[in-house]
Amino acid sequence: MTFEEAEATRYTPSGRERVIGYVGQYGGTKKWLSKLVDVVMIQSLFKLENSQSLLDEYEMMIVDECHHVSALMFEKVVAQFRGKYLYGLTATPERKNGHEPIVFQRIGEILHTADKRETDFKRQLQLRFTSFAHLEIEKTKASNFIQLSDWIATDSARNQLILKDILAQVAEGRNILVLVNRIQQIDVFEKLLKEKEVDDCYIISGKTKVRERERVYWRR
């Protein structure tokens, strides 16, 4: 993107001027806006007392994962936007709970549907059946998913099965991306891979420092 405007600046608590750039951030501990292009956590806007005056600074809003607009917090924020252009992105416009009319009311009708991406490699799904089971789970409790995820992450037999697949691909010289849902599972696999002397292993999680994350992303 090219901008005709000058880069935005902000002042630190000590009074020093710092350049924000053309893209600002608002969420968590990072709360500075360029008023040109800003990436904002919608939860932060929901908690902001003067969110209306902030939204009035913009002529366009792009809502990622806009199917969440059916939730009260998301709907409240989007409903306050009075700019000219409002777009939403989602892979699941139709909701199982039947709330998609709310999404269409707030965002608008579907303008474009992306085609399936064609790749040069063959995609293959291999199923791995495990013996993991906790039959005492009461499926009616909403909190059971969290407990179930913790059990899955620490199940030794299941993790050993995943490790076996990883080692098989390493032996063939392939690059492997392992996605997990719990940080404790990252620790498990890091230990298991070190025990198998797999040294070329990189860890990224919410605890990873920014510099280390960048080093992993852009390693050569």
C-alpha cells in the first residue's frame, strides 16, 4: 500500500515522540492508532467507553470472521459503525444456530465467494484411530470441552502416535508443521523430539517473545 499522508506519531509517557507508521494497533498492551489503517481487537472496542467517536474516524470497516457478529459483543460494535464501506470475511456464513440473518443484517449480502485454491501437491488425509476415551464425560456441560482438551493434550498413547508420524516424515526429509490446542502439549512434544535427537525444531506459542517469533518466521 502507498500513502500520501505522513506516518503517524505518538508520544510516550515520558514525552518522547515515536513513529507509529501507517498501520496502528489497538488491543492488549498495544494501544496506538494511525487513523490511516488500524488493526483493532473488537473486544477492546467493546470495552471502550467512547467507541462511537473512535469509529467515526473511519470510512471503511473490514470485519474478519464476521460470522461472530451474531454475538452480542460483536454486533454492538459493528452496529455503531456509520462509515460508507463495511465488509466482512468468513468461511462459514451459514450458522448452525440459525443466526445468520443477524450477520446479513449487520454486514450485508454476500458479494464474492472465493474458489477452491488449486495446488501443485496432492492433498491426502490419513486417519489415526486412538484408544483415547473418557466415557464419564457429561456431554450436556458446556465446560467439558476444556476438560476434554486437557485430557487429550496429556494422553501419552495418543501423543506417542503423533510422534511416530512426525519421526516418519522427518526420516523422509520433509518439513512438518504440528498444530496443537494446548501449551502443555507443546512442552510434551518438545521433550519427546529432543529425546529422539530431532534438533531442527522450532516452537511458537503465546509465550514466545516477539524477537524469537520473528527469528523463527524468517529463518533461512
